[in-house]
Amino acid sequence: MLSSVLAHPALAQATKAELDAYSVTAAERIEVRARAIESFDLRDRAARRFGALQFRSGLVLTSSFRGFGGLSALRLDPKGERFVAVSDRGSWFTGRIVYNSTAMTALADVEAAPILGADGQPLTRRKWYDSESLAFDGGTAYVGYERVNQIVKFDYGRDGVQARGQPIIVPPALRKLPNNKGIETLVAVPKGLPLAGTLIAISERGLDAERNIMGFLIGGKTPGAFAVRRTEGYDISDAALLPAGDLLILERKFSWLEGVHIRIRRIALASLAPGAIVDGPALFTADLGHDIDNMEGIDVHRDAAGDTVLTLLSDDNFSMLQRTLLLQFTLIED
């Protein structure tokens, strides 16, 4: 969660009434309106190439449904059509992206539902609101919660949004991450790649003794802690795997003088190991001269032409001054 004056009152200061006001209490179909973003660069509207990415299309999403917003993580099906997202107010959002050729045009079949605990009640009733990260391992979904520093497992393939969550055992150091700087990223590594069977969990800004960002390898053959080298004041907001296996890390930073910036770094998956400090080149950077907001979600898919497509999602913090954006880019492998 981006803590700035641009945001709705930060979750740390929000009252229970404010939290409940935006929480989903029952599953329901909702309408989401979409307005096209024609140009990503606000200074040069003809520009299409940005670092290693080429802009494809973007949407500004709005809804009269009060619980819509705060979207903190996104996962797509292999075609880039069906999606599952989580809100940082403890809700699922599911639906379908509609395309005209390669351009996104709308969202359809959107549903909202509360994330349920083992007792079948919304986890928000336990004051577990800050659901910030999402990963799928086949039909199993994992949702990461900041503040309580928990990861919850769901049989999503069987039960969908009605699945009941069970907290998993996590490393003791993960449980001690700073308040509101906890697990922001979850990635499940599939078969055939280095670290297959491992759940990668990376904090937003939980720092080790060398001021690098703490991460954890949970399960798999080599569990343990690692770190992502922190540079230029960026925090981590999400990550996704490329088809060949490299990890793309979405980062952001905010300052009074320079505003909001985002960056995507590429890190070799094989470099992640207990005790490692990993780093990688920046593929993409953007600032408020581009059509960005508080970008918190990233996922990757391949389109029908075989192009690698990156989808970015923003968290509007339920603020009238922020927006929910859905952006897509093609990764250009020069």
C-alpha cells in the first residue's frame, strides 16, 4: 500500500467503520466501466516504446459498487482473459478482460466476494483486511496478508471464491516483518523451472541488516531466506514469472519532490537461494509524466501471436484522487 497524502487515510489509521465500508460482505455480480487510455506517455502521445516494453493498451476502471477498488494483486489465465484479483480490504474480484484484437476494451462478468476463513466467515471479521498478494499453484491459491504477516491457502480450483482459507506455516522472520511493510509478493514456481514447488514470498520493505528487502523461499527443495538488493529507494509491490523462468519484480517509490515512480527489474530465478542477495537490470521505468498510479499488481501471459504480454494493475486506495488502471505492454526481447 502506498502511504502518501494522495491516498485514502492509510490503513494504519483507518477506523473499523472505514475498513468495513469498503469490504465485500457477500458474493455478487457488479458492473465495472472502462475508459480507454490512448497514450501512455503524457508528454509524447505518439510514443509506444518504453525501455524493453511496448505499450499495447490501457483502461481506467470505475464502478458504482462501493467495495470496488484497492486492488493489490492480479493473476490471469494463460490466454490473458480470465482474471482473479484481491483487494486490500479482504475481497476477491473475478471476471474477464474483453479485447478488440490486441487492445483491451472492457471487463465482463465481474464478481466480488469476501475472502473466507476456515469457519466460512469473511477473514475481515478477524481484522485480517490487508490482503496484498496472490499466487496460484494449479488449483491452489495463496493470499498474503500484511500486518498480521500470514499466508492463507485456498482450494480455489474446487470451490472458487467460496473456498475457505487455512493459514500455512511461515518462517519466523516473516512473522516479524514490520507493520504495513510485510509480504507484498507471492509467486508459486511451477514444474520444469528452477525452484519448482517453491512459494516465493517477498516483503514490501522489510529490510535486513544490509538494508536490502527480505524474501523467503517456502517449501520446495531449498527453503530459506534471501534478499533483493534495494536501490534508488524503490519498494516491491508484486512479481511474476516469465515463461522461460526469470522473475519480473514490480517496484514503486514516492517522494514529495518527484512524485510516484515505478520500475520493473528482471532477476534470474536460479539466482534465488538461501542467503543470496539478488539483483537484476531494470527493463522499464515510469513516472508521473506517464499514465500511471499506485501500481501494485503484475502478471505475464503469452498472446495468440506468441508475444509476451505484461499486465499491470493499480490500487486506488479508495481515494477520489487516485485511479484503478489496467495497463498492458509487450515485452520486446532485443
